[in-house]
Amino acid sequence: WSAQKITGNLENKEFDIGENIIRNSPWIMSNESGKHHADGSFSAKKIRLSTCETLLKGRPDWHLEAKTALLEANDDLTIKHVFVKFYNIPIFYIPRLKTNVKKGFNYELRGGNSTDWGTWVHIGKKMEFNDQIKYRIYVQYRAKRGIAGGFDISLKTKKSNGYIELFGMDDTDPLSDRTVSGEPYNGRYALEDERFRINSFYKNALTDDLTVRARIDHSSDNDLLFEFYSGDYNRLREPVSYLDFSYLKNTYEVSLQYQPKVNYFYSTIEKLPELKVDRFRSSLLDSEILYESKNSLASLRNNYREPDLLRPGDLEENDTYATDRFDSAHVLYYPMEAGGIHFVPRVGARVTMYGDSSSTPVNTVQLRNNILADESRGNGNSIITSPYDNNGGSEARFAHELGFELNTRIFNQWDFQSDFWNINGIRHNLKPYFIYTYIPEPDADKDNLYYFDDTDRMDEVNMMRIGIRQDFLTKNADKEMKDFFTVDSFFDYYLSDNDDLEEGNGDFGTIARIYPTENLICSFEYLYDLNEQKTKAYNVGLDLKISELTMTADYIKTNTYLQNYYDSFAVDYIRLFSSSAFPMAFSEEEELVIGFSMPLSKSVEFKTRHRWDLLLDDNEFASERYTLTKDMKCWSWSVEYRVNNNTETFQYMLFINAFPDSKIKFKTIDEID
């Protein structure tokens, strides 16, 4: 700091200071007079505070003007009777303001107008107990819906992290789409006016090997995430709650998980609990034979959602079912190599025991319909369900697997140079491979076994996969090898039928990635049905940066098709457009997403993002967004216009460049006719 006049006592460090300037990056404070106290704090009168250097010239873009201020030794700042000014024009008044000058004000102010909410405002404050524990409190007002509020707290240490989010609202006018017998409903659920969410997560490394994880996500109703937590809803529409202990060593892992149903309007695979003991593939008794095993013991229940209204036409609901299940799979591998050719035969055995089963079979088509009939939102569909019964008694299923993998590696090298592509020589690794899997038909019919995951739908498999993986590598500026282009292509051939497959050609698939520089990344995935001779699906992605221009593009095309079934408890097959072995049905989709970001000048940036549903008439935008940002040196503003789900939004935002998380937002939301 600097001052024109200082008087005081050097021994007790108390000084009276005349007109002075204090710099505590990123802040600059000028004041008429001040006093330095023995405890290291500093008090001042008639202060002006800003992050703008132009404060010293008397014309800052923005600043705070206050009657008194107290800056403590720990950088906590309390100012009273504060006016927030832009270009010396008062914007609003705050009686008292407290913050830490190193961390910004961390206030939240948002507002706007919405068709569903009316005029609304959100006011919040982020604070912290210490460097490990931070919290936030906020209050919200919606003219059409009432008052809401919340409290969040987070924890982060070297060995643990977690958070708790609490939200509550007295909803004066919940959304409703129909009335039944004089009572309002939204979808198939009665309205809730006392709405809440309790969302928490905790992870703690109790030791180097033992970790505990816990999550609770409890809501008042089925619409709350959709209405007020759209980001969470789009990521995972039905979050689960669980408690998990995991003990991990180099060669094995033991875990215990308890996963109950906590929301009656969700369908949940409950684990009450599930114990897993897995041994990773490793040498058996220091021999050349490798051994791998996966074992689980669980009390499982498929607990379906419980709507308040029946399905259309009083169609039958899915019935909850439960059983104890023990599953144990063991595989031996014997890697061999001769002349550069690698041969890995394998043999595996698996036993799965059920405490209960169904005497009424549910085939793949019926099970697929059960899954489709279980709608999370909406008024219900007309798909007929086929419930299991509980009359099948205990069941044991024995299965074994035989197979092998054959592969080799071929290398080549070219002295090719390109500054544009950042190539300094190319190394080509070619890996042809052949995988054969044979699982005879298990001795228990999968249609009578309760379905919880892929374990329960094991079927006969007699297939081979032929593929080629290619890796093109080059050296970067630090002479380190890096991938330049990778591609994995394969096709499947089925040597015999099962319930969900015909003998003959299967799928041809390709996954490709090209990333010659940090400024260019391309991806391509393609799946073709060799039997039907038609494309099932493909996806093309692009991330590009040219100077200050960045572009992202993603195109996906899916035709109507049924996923081919193939599974193995010894081989992790690459799957395209699906993560499950269960043969789901896919409907036609075609979507294109393109985004741009470009500077219009040194201080102005423009961003746009468009998503087209190409199956709509006239190729209309499914969503669109335009953002314009102006850097005013020590603060910035942006305007954004977006359309999504027939909702039109306009948003105006201000933020201090030194504290970009402290934003002031104003937006309007309107339904599009």
C-alpha cells in the first residue's frame, strides 16, 4: 500500500493513515483515511474498491463505494453501506457485504421470466469454513410457484471428498397435465406441493486398499429433476443410492454394495446387498497358466416404479420380482508364442444359482417389451407386459466356455516428415487377430430366470471374430511416441443358431480415431449387418481449431435394427452403439450437432451451437444457441439466446474477470407456439 501521511506507534503497530491506496491482488482500494491496528487488521472510511486499474484515474468500469471497511489479517473484508456502480452510475445498494479478497465475493444473482415460473429470482452466497469445507446457501422466488431455498456443503481432503445438496420448496402451483376424478395429476403421478431433494455423495480412502463410497439421492416426486435440475436429469434420469466398500489389491478385489430403492417413482435393481470377489488375470502358482475369476453373492430385487394411475386401458403393470443369486465364473488361459504368432487358448466354467425363478417363460421379445413399457415419465404406453411369476422354485445353471485368441504383430516404419501434421516419422503397428468363442447351450432356460443384468440371459454362443487393429505412431516435439491414427475393424460370423441369432454372417464394425495435433481430432464408428446387407448405425465426430476458430461437429445415423447377441465371461468384446449384451431394439434416428467459437475482434467472442433432428420436417433445429461475449478488460458481459424443447430463452450475464464464477444473470424463458 501507499499513503501520503502516516502517524503512529512502531512498537504496537498502530498507525493512523491519511488518504491511501491498498493493493491486494486482484483488488485495488482507495480511501479517504485509514487505521492499521495491532492485530494486523486495517479499517478505512469512504472507500472505493475495484479490480480495475482505472480506479486510480477516477473512472473505473465498475467499483464498490462504501462508507466503512474492515480488512482483517486473514484477508476477510467487511464493508458497510455499499453502492455497486458501473461507470459511476449506482446500480444497487447493499447494507453490509463480507467476503475474502483472495476468493472474490462469490454471490449469485440470477433472475428472469418463465412461462411455468413467472417472474423469478435466485440469490445465493458461497462461503467456506476452511480450505477443505465449502458451503452455499440460496433462496429462490418464483411468482407462479412460490419460495424455495437450499443449502450445499462440500468436503475435499487428501483422502476423502463429498458433498450434500439440500433443496426445499413450497410449490403453490405444481405442473399438471390432466385431472382425474377431480384430482390433478402430471403424467401418472399425483401432484406434490412440498417438494424437496436430498442429494449427497461421500468417498473416503480408509486405507491404501480400502475405499468406501456412499450416495443418497432422494426426491419428493418424479418431476423435480426434470424441472429444476435439468443438467442432472440429462446425465442420469434415475440416479441410484448405494453404500459400497471396496478392498483392492494388485491381484484381486473384494467389494460389498448395498443399493436400495429410495424413490417410489423410480425402477431400481436393488442389491440387498451384493458381495463380489474378483481375481484379476494373473499367474496361477507361478506357472505360465493365467487364472481369472469373478464371483458374486447377492440378494436382488427388480423393484419397479409405483405410479398413482393405471396404464391406458388398465394394461398390466410390470411386477416386482426378487431372488438370491450366486454366480461364479473361472477361466484358465495358456499364452503361447512361436515365430511371432501368439496363441492363447482358454477354458472356463460358470455356475449360477437362483433361490427363485419363474415357471412362466419370458422370451427376449417379451422382456424387451417389459423394458419399453416401463416409462419414467408420460402418460403410459400401450405395450403389453409379460410378468414373471414366482412358481419356478430354485434353479441352478451350469455353463462352460472354450475358445482361443490368435494374433500377431507386424511393424513397418517410414521416414515421412510433415510440419503441418506434426509428423516426425511414422511407425505402423498392424495386429491381425482371430477370436473364437464357444459356449454350449446352458442347462437352464434363460426365459425362466429372473432378469437383472447380462448374467441372467446367457445363451449358446458359437462365433468367431476376425479383425485387424492398426496403430500409426509418430514422435512429438519432445521425441516421445504418440498415436497419430488408430483403426480397429472386425467382422463376426456365427457358426450355429441360438434364440436370438441366425447362423451365418454377423456384423462388420469399424472404430477409427485420428489426432495428428491437439488442434484436430476426428472419430468414426460404423456398424454394418452382413446378413441383412444394410447399415445399422454410424457416427462421425470432429474437433477442429484453426487459429482462434474452434469447431465441433457430431453426426449420428441409426436405422431400425435389432442388436445381435454375443457374450462371453472370458473375452471383453468391443461393442458399438451399445454397452450391454442384451439384444435391444433400436429405432431410426438421425442427428447433427455443430458448434462454433470465433473471435469477432480482440475483445468480442461469438459462439453458436445447433442440433438438427434430421427426421423432422424441413430439417428444423431441435435446439440452437447463440452467445456473444464482450471483454471490458476488468469485467465482461455476454448475451445468449437459445431454443430447446420448444422453450425460448434469452439470457444476459455480467461477471468480473478476476472472479469468473461470480456471475450476475438475467434471463427470460418463453414457450414457442
